[in-house]
Amino acid sequence: MASYSLFEKIALWTVLGSAFVGIGYALILVGRILKLDPGTPTMQKIARAIQQGARAYLNRQFKTILLLTGVVAAAMFVTGETLTMQLGRAGAFLLGAFFSGLVGFVGMSLAVRGNVRCANAARTSYKRALTIAFQTGTIAGMFCVGLGLLGATSIFILYGSKAYEVLIGFGFGGSLLALFMRVGGGIYTKAADVGADLVGKVEAGIPEDDPRNAAVIADNVGDNVGDCAGMAADIFESYEVTLVAAMILGWSVMGVKGVIFPLIVRGVGVLTSIIGTAAVRPLSETEPGMRAINRGYLISAVTSALGFYFFAHYYVGDLRVFWATCFGLVLSVFISLLTEHFTSIKRGPVKEIAAATRTGEATTILMGVAVGLESSVWAILVIGGAIFSSILIVGDPTNVTYILYSISLAGMGMLTTTGVVVSMDSYGPVADNANGIIEMSKEGDEKTKKTIADLDAVGNTTKAITKGFAIATAVMAATSLFGSYFEELQIAGAKISTIDVATPMVLIGLLIGGAVPFLFSSLLIRAVGRAAALVINEVRRQFRTIKGLMAGEAEPDYAKTVDICTAAALNELVGPGLLAILTPIVVGFLFDAAALGGFLAGIILTGQLMAVFLANAGGAWDNAKKSIEDGLYGGKGSPAHKAGVVGDTVGDPFKDTAGPAINPLIKVMNLVALIVAPLIIKFRGTWYVAAPMVVVGLALVGWAIWRTKKGSFAEVGEAEEAVEK
């Protein structure tokens, strides 16, 4: 740090201090939430069951992925050029993985404690209940920004101009853990949700969260391991990956200023997220919850923009970096509005799907698919507009590196409000669980049920918006990494600055990359289908064999369905992880570095389209069902309602498993490409190195795909038929 100016030294230590401020604020909220009244003994009993299930799942998940994480860390050690870089990159990988897992664990642990306190508060005050739910979510949000900034700033202080080599490991660790948590949590939550809905609502005709349904505890656990743990880890790694890309590109564009400015942006974001989350308090018992949340987000965004301007003008001396980060804030608003349009219960697309339920399940599914497909087009146009704005900001279309740096800063701007965004997302499962606790405990009167239903409705909106936000940030991060990939090739000595899709090798890479999100989505949706089938059979069995269950005179075996969901989710973790890590390596060594660049372009394009399609189609089906449950077209129990439930269950693995998991998939593959790019250049033409990499990689990917197809529906059906005979 000897070559840095006094201001830069002060700025770095101040940014590091802001990370501790964010974590400290989160710890204050932890103490505040845990002091609140958890409600009646019945409510606490239900909450404990949810806590035990969530804790057991995450503990088993971390044990499952521990070995693979260790193997990857060893591989990261090998990729370093010097012993210092080897130790730094492997250590940063483990630190990123640990922080990503910790963010998810903390978010989930507090969510399963805040839910019952939110439920209890809802018995007397809407305003207080919403504040509790949002503050519970804020804990995950502030741990996300605090730990992310702590890790990145510490690495930069230690490694200086070589920090980017180590930061790649830090970002990769966060991305890989996020992928595992997204995949596992998504399979768990949707297996439970689909099973509970199809048997409970459609077959038995009982309400959601009815205590007679053996899958309701697993369903409530799933909300937390999927949306709290999974989303928190997902956005954490986007937070890290955009910073890594910005620092790599920033060094090429303007040296140390180009690296320190992104860190300052992150420091500003921590402080403005505290201000924004603290402002989320309804002004009265009648103020809509979304208005209070939007007010907090707006305050955070405006104060962030003011901070960007100050440092861009007085430190960098180039307002282009200010406009780039501000366009990121604007992009986040556009993405939120677009997601709301296609998934809101009050907008045309959802109304269209709801109307289609009157003619059955087939038309319901057809309309949902149509809505999802259309939404992906508009979303990619918005992102394309953001990239075009970066070209306009730079003012020189030939200055590709600065344009890519501008794109990375736009991603930084989007993620400045990460503390608020993660709070919004984690709020959703807290409110959803609170609704379930009130329903199962039967402790609430009609006013309480109305209050908790309103809180849950706000949570559905925030979850849909944050999914759209997460997808957009993934694409912006991947686009930035795409530019960083070519920077890495230049550093490694390759003369490749662009890719030509007319080149056969590049075209092959492009086609393979474009196909990967389809295969990945297929694996996850198939996994949810198999796991849901096991849950459905178990719930049916309990309805059939436990005497007095339907009369409310006996309790179901909740633990059995929790165990089914846990085992099914963890059994599916390894395959998608191997696909994400090994495919870029195989493409790079089998073809060349340019083909790997084409591969990255393909996965960014189709990954974004597929993720938005899946997320918005699922969200639209969900809210179409909810509009019918609110009384439309005959309400609960009507033929339209049954069609809506079927549409919702089809959409469940779309919006909560496959769609969100594509986000970390895109970033993991881009980071793997960054890591192996120097090795591809170094060993090109060396068959005795490349051939084993390709053969082993293909064998493991093939084994992973084969493994995910074991226990298919056909095999399960044959086994059940044999038992019956």
C-alpha cells in the first residue's frame, strides 16, 4: 500500500470498517428479534419442528458437500503460479465458500425464529408484524453485504495489484456454495410443496397448512432452506462476482482508482442499506406493506447515488463511473417493474392465466408457458438496453475494456442495495411461515388471519421481484466476467480479444454453452418430480393408515416427510455441481480458448432466457391460483381452483428450483473459465495433459447425468407394481 495516496489508504480502511458496521448492525437486530415474545406454547411447538427440520437439512447438506469443496480447493491450489498465489487462491476459495454458507445459515436460522414472533405480533398489530418480519430478513441482508465486503477488501489490502488472482478464488467459492444451496434447497422446498398441495388441496380438499397434512412441516422448512438460505447465498455470490469483475477490468482501465472505486461503492452500499432497511416501517396500521418496503428501497437508492457522485467527482475525476453505477440502480427498478407486470395478481398476464383455469388444467399450463416465454424477451431487451447505455456513457464504441468496466459498474450499482434486496426476499418465507403457524396452531381470530394473509401477499410480491433481480444481476455479473475472461487471456499471453462465431470451433462452443441450461433445468425438474412423488405417496399412505387423522383426532408423522425431502435433495447435489465445474474445462481443453469464449456467450444468452421464463411462468401460475383462492371463478374447491393448483405445482420447480439455480450456474462456469484460461493457453497442443482432462471430465459428467436418472418414474412404478403383486 506504499504507493497509494493518503486518501486511498483512508478509503480502504474506512471501507473495511463499514463491513464491520454492517455485521454489527445485523448482530444488534439478532438480539432485538430474539427478545420478542414467541407466542403460545402451541405456536412455539410448531416453530420448533420447523427449526429442527431446517437445521437438520443444512447440517446434512454441509457434510455432503464438504468433500467436494475440499477437492476443488486442492485444484485451486494447483492453478496458482507461485506458492503465495497458490495458498492465497485456495484459502480465498475456502473463505468465499464459508462466507456464502454462513450467510445462508444465518439467514435461515433467524428466519425460523422470527417467523413465530411475526405470527404472534400479527395477533395485535399489522404494523409491528411487518416490521418484525422485515428486520428478521435484514439480518441476512446485512451479513451478506458485511461479509462480502470484509473478504474482498481484506484480500485487496493483502495482495494489492495481484489481488484479482486471489479474488477469483473468493468469488468461485461463494458461487459454488450458492449453487449447492440453490439446488438442494430448491429440490427440498418444491418436493414438499408439490406433495402437500396435490394431496392436500386437490385430493383431500383441505386448506393449505392444514395440520392433518403430513407434508406441511416439510413445506414450511422448505420455504427457509430454499428462499432464505438459497437466495441469500445466491445474491452474496453475485455481490462478490461483480466486484471481482469490476476490479479486474478497473485495473486495466485506470489502475488503482479503477479498483478502489468499486470498493468504495460497496462501502457506500453497506451504509445506505442500513438507512434503507431501518426506514421500512409502516406509518400506520393501514399503510400497505409494499409502500413501506418501496420507501426503504428508494431511500437506499437515492442516498447511494449521492455517494457515487461525490466519489466519482472528487476522487476518480470521471463522472462516467457515476453514470454507470446509476444506470445499474435504474436497471434494478426496470427489472422490478417488469417482474411485477408478469407476476402480479393485479396485472393482465396473471388475470389471463386465472381466466384460463375455467377450461381446465391444459389451458392453464399453456397460458403460463406463454406468459413466461414472453417475459424472457422483454427482460433481455432491458438488459441489452443497460449494456447499450454503457456504450453511450463511455462515448467510444471501440474502447471495449472501458465499456466492459462500465457494465461491471452497472452491476455494482444494481447490487448496492443488496442489504435491502436480501431483506425483501427473506421477509417472504418469514411471513409465509407465520401464516402457516397461525393456521396450524388455530391461535388467530379472523382479524389475525386477515393480517397474516396480507403479510403473506406482500411476501409473494417481494419474492417474485427479488428473483427477477437475482437473474438480472447474474447476467450482468456474467457479462462482466465474460470481459474479464478476455483480459485473463491477454495476461496469459494469448492474442484473443474477441470471438468469431463463424469459426467452427467457436460455433461448437457456442452451441454447447447454449444447450447446458436446458440439460441443467431438466436434471433439476426431474429431481423435483421424483422427490414429490415420494412425498405424495407418503402423505396418501398416512391419510389411509393413521386412524382418526382426517377427523383431527391423531397427528401425522411430520418427521417422515421431512426426512424424505432431505434425502432426496442431498442425493441430487453432486450431479449439477460436476456439470457446472467440468463442462467448461472439457470444452476448453477439447477445443481451444476461443471455443470456451463461445461457450460462455452461449450459456449467458440461453441461461438468462431460460431463468426468466421459468421464474416468471412459475410466479404467474402461483398468483393466478391465489386470485382464485381469494374468491375468483368460484374460489377454493372449485374446478377452476383445482386447475390453478395444478398450474402452480407445475410452476413450483420452475420458479423455485431450476430458474433460480441457473443464476449461480452461469457464474460458476464463467469463473471456472477464468481460472483455467491460463492453463489452456499454457498446455495447448500438449496432448498428454489435455487428453486426460477431457476423458476424465467427460466420464464424470456422463456419470453425473446417468446418476440423476436413476430411480426414474418408470423404475419407481415398476418397483411399486412388484410390491403390490
